[in-house]
Amino acid sequence: MPARLDEVDKRILYHLVKDARNTSAPQIAEEVNVSSATIRNRIDQLEDEGILEGYHARIDYERVEGRLTNLFVCTVPVAERERLAQQVLDVPGVVHVRELMTGQGNLHIKGVGEDMGDVSRIGRKLTNLGVEIQDEHLVQREHQRPYRSFGPGREVDRSGIADFVSLAGGAEVLEVAVKDGARLAGRTLKEANAEGLLDPSVLVIGIERGDETLTPRGDTQVRGDDLVTIFSRRGIDDDMLAAFG
């Protein structure tokens, strides 16, 4: 059963995602009007419950001797997804694996290579494991910000964005939170497309709702507080995000 978080828990997660290195318990405690000890206890609880999984450094590998970061979009049998994800992590150069609930493109693998030959080596290793590579892109930049609903309030115009990846060639992948009252909320994807709420270049590839991850279909209804993953080959601008709130 998913854990229920109160505002203190949410604010802790917000600030740790924003800047874990420079965030202290007293700083968070002052903002939410509790003691530093309460904040430290809550952090321990979040770790014990598996909500707070770790504190990870974000590395720009291109600045390390010009290394290349490549995103492999792969498909594996659903029954084998978890096992293969663990095996993929053992491939030299693989630094991140994301499992998706969708049937196609259900494994996103990020690998780092010294050059294109090294990136190709990673691809061959994945294929040898039985992973079908459907598409791949060199990652140009990655951007991340805390989930707005856990924070103190609206900060920037694109504050609903929870995660952002810029791919070579101008393509972008975005995770964006749907606000209550947004034009998209309450409509199916088919209705949203018919009404022109979604740009024709935007593909909805995943929807997180509470503890569920939904495979988007035409009759899938978008709701407020959904976390929607969208992809566009020509990039995503503010006009495309207007329907999300």
C-alpha cells in the first residue's frame, strides 16, 4: 500500500531534490515550523519506507574527456523486464536504467562511452542480452527540478515540469504534472487531440497516477495531479504545455 505523505514529508523531498548537498535539517525545519529533530526523523522514515532511495551526484560526462551519453529506447518481454534491467546494469558503461509499464519501449537505458565505437559496444552488449533496441539518441543536456506539488509554491512559469531530457536533433522528453483545473484534465487523449489541446508533434508515452503507471491509449482520461511523460521530436515550448495547467 502506498505511503501517505504530509506537507512536512513533501517539503523534505522537494528540497532534497532541489539541492541535497546544501540543504540542512534546520533550513527545512524553519520553513515548515517544526524542529530539526523532526526533520531528521522524517528523513530516516522516508529512507526506511523506500521512498527516499538515495542521494546521487549528477555528472556531466561530456566534460569528462568528452565522453558521450546515449539513450537507448528498448523493448523487452514484460515478464523479463525486471530481470533484464538488472542484467543491463552490469554492462560496462551503463549508468541508468528505467523500467516503463508500456509494451513497446518499456526499457530506457542510458550509457556513457568514450566515443561512438564505445557507444556501439554498449549497444551490442544489450542486444546480446536479448534487449531489442528500437531507437537511440545522443543526450545533449539533462535538466531536473523538484516536483512543484511538494514545494512552497509557484516559482517559474514551467514549474509543473518534474524532469526534462534534451536529446540530440532537438527532440525532448518531459515529465509534467497536470494541474487541477487544467484544460487537459478530465479529457481523454482522443478528445484532447480532437480539440487541439495537444500539439500534433507531442506523443504522450506514460502517465503516473498515484502508485499506478498507465499505458496511454485514446480512451485514457487525464486527471489533475497526473504526472505525464511526453515526447516531441522537434522540442517542447510553453505553448505546448499550456493545456497541462
